[in-house]
Amino acid sequence: MKKKWLAATLAAVMVLGVAACGQQEVNNNKEETKQSSEAGTSETVASTPTEAEDTGITFPLEEEVTFTLAYKNAGDLEPEILEKCEFWQELYERTNVKIELVKLPATDTMTKLNAMFMSGQEPDGIFSDFMTDTNINELVSADLLMPLTEYVNDPEIMPNFHERILSESPSTKGVITYPDGEIYALPRYDGMESNYLESPMYINKTWVEKAGWKVEDIKTIDDLETVLTYFAENDMNGNGKDDEIPFIVLQGQAKNHFESFMGLYGIATKDGSYENYVYVEDGKVIFAPTSDAYKDAILKLNDWYDKELIWEEAFTATYETWLAKYNSEVPVIGLYTNTFRTFPTADQYVALAPVEVEGYEPSWYVHPGLKGVKGMFVATKSCENADILVKWMDQLYDLDNAWRWSYGEEADGRYTVENGMYKVNNEISSDPLKLEELSKTAPQVKWLINFATFGFTAADYNEGRIAISDAQQDAQETYDLYRPYLNDEIWPRPYLTNEVSTKLSELRTDIFSVINEKKAAWITGKADIEKDWDEYCATLEQIGIDEFVSLMQSAYDTYMAGQQ
């Protein structure tokens, strides 16, 4: 029997109705995407140890146990499609655990979910990839989620998670630990490290060579400025137009923002509501926009803007206008920061290692998904036999199970198995129409439920269990080029209590307003940073920057403690 919650608790969850679902980062862009893996797995469900002396859970169970699990699907497919899925049926046969799926609407998803809580019809668990941290915070605050800590900590209940994920990435446990020391949501883990380098610099090699240089000879910021100046003053694409953009950047764009350039000055951060312009050094959270490094970076950006080396629309263009520059029939961009490699002239661009800036060591931003993408599955307080449910979910951290969840069966054609290595069929995987048609006749679970708590490890890739595509190989070579410059203390986007999240949001409004206004004015030359700097820092102090950073430091300390 599901518990019926007291009226006060039900009233508390009503605040969830206003929470937006969808974006995981407040940033003025349309490109930020969930980091997802499109790699690796096996053709049979792994023979994961099924007996647990301490828990007494043995699959298949002697008696069938049923769980209702909610999910969001943006398409038209219904849960019944999984009756055609061999892996889904085999999971049931191996475990005697019956899963009844509840489809949530693609729009107003949280509103529907909140209504289920209010009516006492909440599911046992939720594939919660659509939830923001704020959504989860509010559910925790309303005492509607089941703490999973004792199960996550038990290697008998979660053998795959311990043996495969935590053994490779112990810090993943800190990522999923809530400020109260509990774990409420299971993560997704993908060890393909190159997925998480967001903003390496790419330069037009054809233009560089036309200017009489070699890419490997661009070693200092002065070298780079010389090359960009040549781009600005010459018809590099040969079309007779003055349309060259030496360095394209767009304020607030997820991977081509001004802060990516600041990695040359040792600043590894972003300006969204997760990073909040902070980075970590020796365990200390540092607020970039009041640092000397930030000031020096702004001075250089202003100099380049004045010399017309930076795109003049960097603060005013729409995403569509920005994207059109990449998709131009002839190249118009000299230098950009992004992982974007699918535009028409992308083959002209190569990765450029961070150049030297006197007095600074480069430090490049790495997305914290490298340590695990949190918030992928939660259990509700009304869930009975949660230990069985968590053990059932642990199967998805096994390579074979994760692969079949994502790609179905080898006979379906989405992948092949060669000498024990799983290789995606690019002809099918790159054709949305073929994938959609295949999903109707030979569905894979991921097509319906999307992201879940699956796990692919770095060892799976490095030891040849998962084939690396040409695109992944290219990305890995760029990652290796940047490896010496990566920030090894990654800001983990830690969980925040609802109270702290609310306070940060209140402070952020005024703080970001000041920072963004001054950033635009200083870079474009409408104001003088040297004259404004002291007053600017004083203003940030007056509106609460010390409290803002203190709250984020506490969150980081909790994250570190969660790894113990």
C-alpha cells in the first residue's frame, strides 16, 4: 500500500509546480546539451552476482515484485512498445521484477508529476533526467524522496556500481551526495573523457598557412594576435568580401563564451547558474570576476575588440546568427572555442594548444559530467522494497546491460560485435529516419526512456570493449593536446539545499547584472576597466559577493566530504 501523505506535506510539494523542467543550466544559449555516451556494450545481459548474504536478495525472486516507474518521453511511443524489446523481456525473466512504466507528458512534466504526488498516486521511482537540481531539491525538502544511501553504500546491492564505477571514479560518490549526507538520486557515468572538454580552441589551418605560419609555431598570445591580425586585414577566404571574423565568440553561448578565452589566464569557469564564475584551486572556491587574472583577460579582450579581431556582434547576435557564421559556404571564422565539428568547412580547422600568457598558467574548463551526471533516477518515499529496486537499477551499470539498453540486439543492426568489441553502425546511427523506423520494430529501451543510470567506463574504451569512432578519436586527440592544461580540481556542480539554492538565486540576480553589464562595457570600450575596477569590486561586496562565494565553498566542502 502506498503511504498517504499528510495535508501539510502535500501542500509543500505544490511549490514544485512552478519549477521549470528542461535546461540544466541558465545560460543564454541553445547549444548546452546533456553529456551522453553513444558507446559501448555486449550482446547478453551480464551474469551479475545475484546472491547477497546481507540483503537476502537473489534474482530471480521467488515471488514477483512490481514497481511503477515514471519517465518522460518526447515522442509518440507508448510503454507497450517494449513488449517487442528482447532485452526488456529478459530483464524480467532474470529478476522476476515487473516494471510498470508511467509515461509523463513532454510538456508541463513537473506539473503532472506534482499532481500525482498531490493525489497520492506517485510512482515508486522516476527516471529523472528531465529534472533540474531545483526540482530535486524541492522534492527532498518536501520529504517526498527516499534516501538511497544505505543501498548505494552496500556492494552487495550495487556490485556493478562499486566494482565498475566507484573503483574508477571514487569522486562520483561525492557528486551524488546531498548536503545532508544522503544520496537521493543515482547517476549516469561515461568514462569517455573527451566528451567533457567543452571549449578547446580551433584555428583555421588553411588560413594560418596562407599567412605564412604553421599552427605549431603559434605559442604565445602575441603570436596568436599576429595571426588574427593577418586574418582581419586580408581576404583569407578569397571571396572578395570583408567578411572574415578573426575570433568568433558569443556572450553566454555554452561553449564559445568569453570565459573560454580566459582559460589562458588560469580561469577555468563558465557564467551559468551552476559554475557562477567560480573555479577551485587547492580546495578554495575562487570567484573569477574580482580576480586580477579576470581583469587582465578583459583588458586583452578589449584590445582585440578595438583592433577588430573579435566578432563585433559578440554581445548582440542571436544564436541563429552565430550558427550561420559556421555554416557559411566559405569559411569566415579564423578562431573559435567549441567542440563543434560538423559544419561544412570543419575540415579546415585543427585544435590549437593554449598559448602562453606572461605571468599565467593556462587552466582549461572541464565539464563535471566527467565524474558522473547526477539526478538520473530517484525513488519516492512511498516505494516499498527499495533495496530490490536499487539492486535492479544496479544492473544498468554493467557494460552488457547498458549497451543493450542503449542499442538493443546485435541482430537489430544498430551495432556489431567484432572480437569482443562493440561498434556502433554509423550508417544507421546517423540516420534519424532509420533509427525511428527501427525503434518501432526492434525497440531499444533508451529510445523510450532516454537517459538512465547506465555506466560505460574509461576502461571499456581503453581496453577495447567499445570501439571508438573517428569523431571520438578526433575529440580524444584534442583532449590529449589539452590534458596538461586541464583544471584537475573540477567544480562539481554540487547539490544545494533548497534554502541555499534560493539564496544563491536571489544574490545572483544583482551580481550577474553588475558583472555582465561591466563585461560588455569594458570589452567594447564603452567604459574603462582601470577607472571602474575599485568601485566595481566595492559594489559586488555591497550586494553580497562574500556570502555568495561562502555558500558555494560550503557546497564544495560537502561534496569533498561525500567522497569519504
